[in-house]
Amino acid sequence: MTRGSLVWHKLGDALSRTVAGVQSWRRTQFVRSFVEAWRWGIAALLHPVPTLQQAADEKPVLAAMWLTLLQGLSLAVGTRYATEHGGFVLSLVVKNLPSWGWVIFYAVFVPPVIWFLKAAVLNLVAELLGGPPRGLSLLAATAVACSPLLLVLPAALMAVAFADPDLNAGFIGHLWFVFAIGVHAWWVVLTIFAVRETYRFTLAQAFLTVFLTVVLALPLSCVIYLTLRAMTW
């Protein structure tokens, strides 16, 4: 075998191993769950109730983790971007963060913590109201229920692009105001349905579960807000 043929053979062998490695990597649960996260998010926007019931039954926790990270990035980055262009936002924490570095830090680390705490308290309240212990089911379902937050960043980019001169006034500014409130109301409603589908509650029981959780979580939310504010001074 000539030197050129030998080199060509080695290159071909290396390329084959690389392609096989990439294919194996694509088949890993870690990567598949990232793709599944988008599927769950889109399905929740188009067919919310059946998707929430399916999430509670199948418990795709790893995909739910990816979905939570994507939602956190969309919410934090979109909220901050809208704030810088005069837009109304509900998240005082993101609004008052001193830099984009802190925004990314918040987006990556805070939403997963809130997700776990929220699911834990919701599960506790649901069990006290007579529901079965379905912590992992609720963990997955509540992540899927927050899928409307995926729309925040695209909506902010579009609103700023068409605003004249900014989101503080004008027709686009009013539309953004309605969206900023509506998207949060949307995920709250989906969370109520997530509780209902997870525990097979009535709608009244699910609403009461979420309401009591909010009452219990208010002091914790204040502590988190004050802690983050102190860290960024």
C-alpha cells in the first residue's frame, strides 16, 4: 500500500469513527430530551389540556428540565430587552438587575430552583387536600404548564422592532402591555389545569391548591427578591 493510500485510508477511518460518534451522541437521552422539550412546549401551546395530562402520566422530567431552562432564558432576556426599550414588565427582579451578566445568571439558575420549590409546595398542598403523592408527575406537568413563557423573547423582539419610538407609548406599546399581563395569566391558568390533570381534582380543588400555594410562597418570594437585590448592589 502506498503512503498516499495509507493516509487516505486513515482519514476515511477517522471520518467514519467521527460520524459514528456524532450519531451515537445524537441518540443519547440528554440530547433527545432537549428535542423533546421543544415538542412538549409547542404541544402545550396548541393542545394544553391533553398535553398536561400526558406529561403527568409520562413524567418526562429531563425534558421538563430543559424546558424550564428555555423558559427562563426567554422570560429573563425578553423581559430585560423590553425594559430597556420602555416596556412594561411584571418581573421586578429582572428589571432591576444591574447587568446582562446577572440576567443570564438569573435565567440559568433561578427558574430551576423555583420550579422544584413550586412543585414541592404544590404537591404538599395537594396531598393535604386529599390528592395522591405524585411529585414527579407534578414536576413535569408544571414545567410544561409554563410553556407560554417561551413566547416572551420572540414577542419582545418583534414589539421593539415595530415600536415607534419605544414600548412606553403607541399602539405596539399597548399591545405589549396586554401581552405582558396575558402571558403570565396564561401560564397560571395552565398550572391550575396541570394540578387538575395530575391529581384528577375538580377545577375548584385545583384552583384552591394553587391559591394556597401562592399564599405560602409569598414570604419565600420576598426573601428571594431581597436576597438577589442585596447580591447585585
